[in-house]
Amino acid sequence: MSELRQLVRGVDHVAFPTFDPAGTVRFYRDVLGFPVVHSICAAGWGPENHPDFIHFFFDIGNDDRIAFFYYFGLERDVAGGAAPEDPVAAKGDAYARFGPEVPDYFVRSRHLALHVDSEEDLLEYRRRLDASEWPVELQLQHETIESIYTHDPNGYMFEITRALRPVLPQEDLDAQLTIEALLDVVAEPNPSMAALVARKAELIVTKAEAWSAEQSAAEQTGRVS
């Protein structure tokens, strides 16, 4: 487990390339309501063959932003073959293309998720998307959240989610144990879920005594104070 002090305070921005700046602005600004808050126009930047570009940012709340690069003169065929009119029809997004043999679940694992505070807010975004060119493709509850999904004009999987309940401290501890077990399992040949579960059970047994001691100490401190 890491003992390093966390110093970062969230996402400044995430950035993606786009071949469709007009569609990108319509989706994020006009459909979702994320205002444009910053842009950079770069001419003659970088090495001799670097195209001019614009880098533009949308506010996604909490002082976080999503940003896009549009390179003037750069064609879609740099992404591994000319893209169809509908970028979602091909596996992958505006730049990363995958062959037909790649499972859809792998392709869709690359996505951005934004969170809202309530079911009302989630359904409002569903209403906005369903009234647009990019209707919601899927809505479901899983584990501790409920999410809606669609693809943006660039083929990027996009998710908005809300918490169904708070995440408990015990679940944070469970996550730490899971990752410890995962790192041990993938260091060996033929990693599997069964091996991970077995290793996690071993870690629980070896750490149980220390947890009990920590809990007792915390309860004793509480009584003293």
C-alpha cells in the first residue's frame, strides 16, 4: 500500500483529438450545456511539419474541463483507413481504430464518465441527449451507481453517472485488498479470477489480526477521549 501523500486536487482537463469540431461543439455545448471556457490557437507550433491547430476546452464542473485538439488539414485516414460517415459505425474513436476481431467490451472500456448529484439531474441529461443527434444508447444500474451512455460525435464512449449510495470505508479497504491480490496474481503465469479470489482470501486471513488490533485501539482511544 502506498504511503505517499496525495497532492493533486482532481482533473485539470482530459484531452482528445477531433476531426469534427462543429459536431463536438454541438454535443458538448449546445446539447449538454457545457460552456466553452478556453481556447488556444497555435500557428507555426512545434516541428516543421506540425499542423496549425486549435485546442478548445469545455467546463464540466468542479473546475475540471474536457478539451479537444483540431488539427487543420489532418485527414481521418491517418487513423488507419478512411472513416465512415458515422464514426460510431467503426470500432474505435476518432483516432484509435480496432479490427473486427477486437471485442466490443474492450473497445468500450475506453470512456469518459462524469457524475451528477441526483436521479433528477441524470434524467435531465438523458432528456437532452434523447432530443439530440446522440440519444442515450444504454441506461443501467451497476454496483453503486446508475449510468447513461452514448457516443459523442468523435466515437468516444461518454457516460454520465450518479451514486446510488455512499461508498463505505469497508469498500475502500476491500479495493485495496483486491489490488494487492491482483498484483500478486498477474505476476504469476495464467492469472484468473479464481486465483485472485483465492489470493484475496489469503490476504484477509493474514491481515485479520492486525485489523482487530487497530479496531480495538481505535475503540479504546474513543473511550478515553
